[in-house]
Amino acid sequence: MREVLERLAAGELSVSEAEAALSGYATTDAGRFDAARETRRGVPEAILAEGKTPAEVGSLAVTAVETAGRALVTRAEHAHRDAVEGAVANAHPEADVVVDERSRVVVVHALDFEPPALDATVGLVSAGTSDAVPLGEADAVASEMGADVRRVEDVGVASIARLLDRVDDLRACDVVVVAAGREGALPTVVAGLLDAPVIGLPVSTGYGHGGEGEAAMLGMLQSCTVLSAVNVDAGFVAGAQAGLIARRIDAARAE
């Protein structure tokens, strides 16, 4: 504690950095940022932009960079993304900002941030192009956790030959996330072909009875193959679960 206070007094730490070092979180007008989540849980803290003002998201992103070395923002609309870019440019102009317009994810790395690297591969599979939005969230968090991410896209069961052409690629993965909407059949098929853990990600595509991801989620929960499933459009959760599995595999390979 004394060392942290001395560094704060010397101007080597900001108030947010000192608070995070002492308590594990940093308090801002926009809320508390859990700077210790990755150390405690193995998953980096994310800033959910949905329900927050652009100014709040920008403020939290700056705090994240200061206390954790990076910021991961999800469900960000254009105004949120602009606010993050502006706030980070003002506070940390040397930081690297990457915006994924399609998945609405923003990733910021401080200049001296060293991303983790795992000896484990996460496969990310989409049934169709519409399923790429939540899959992009899964990609962001799994990548930020250090996994080697490989994507196999638009291989839905409407033309299953597309999937069969990529089975060998998927069998080389340690864990696989499969995103599908409508009836959600693809994760069940993939799980029946692989010996790796498969995480089903139901997507809110489809319409009419069972639309908005309901039929997809129920189909995955009723799968006759060994399959885990997350909530509808829960790309962050799917990616985080895959990342945690990848961390365990990496640790086992390092022994």
C-alpha cells in the first residue's frame, strides 16, 4: 500500500490507477470499472455500451486503459464508438483503437500493453452471414484472452456440403463456438462431428413462431449431441467460455 501511495504522491500513478491497485476497481462518474477481473476470473472486464451515454462509455474506456492497459467495449453504436475514439485520443493519443463496425465492438490497447498468447485454438463458426454479429463479440473476447482464433463462416445446414468441406479445419481446433439462428441446427451437427467442446450460440435471426432466437436456443438445449449453449446473442459469454477452456488447455500443454 505504501508503495502505491508514494507513487501516487510522486505523480507516477493517476488516482484511478492507485485506486485500482489498492481495491481492484476504479470509481468514475459512469460507474466502477473492475480492473482486477482478468486476474480474478481470467476474463477481461468489458464495457457494455448498451444503456450508457456516449460520454459514460468514453470515460470508462479511458479508465480501462489507465488501469488495465486496454478497453473492450461491446454493443457500441456509432455515437459510443465516436466517444471512445475521442476520449482515448485526448487522454492517451498513443493508444491503438480498433473498431469493428459489424459486431459493434471497440478494442483499445495502451502503447505498452502486452496481450496474452495461448497455445490453444478457438474455432468460430457461423451458419450464415447474419450470424456474424454476435460471433464478432465472441471473436473479440477470445482473441483478447490470447486464443488463436480461426473463423469458418457461412456453412449452414441449408447446404451442408459447405460444412463438410471444412470439417478437417474444425477438428484442428481445441474448442469451437457455433453461431446459428432460425432452428439452430448447425451446432448440433458440428458437435456430432468433433471431439472438441462445442458451445452453441443462438442468434436472434428468424421470424414468426419461434423467431428472435427462441427456436434456435431451444434446439440447442434439446441437442442429442453433447453441446453446451449460451443465451440468445450472448457472443461475449460464448467467447469468454471458449477462452477459459483455451486457458486450461494452454496450461496443460505448458506442463
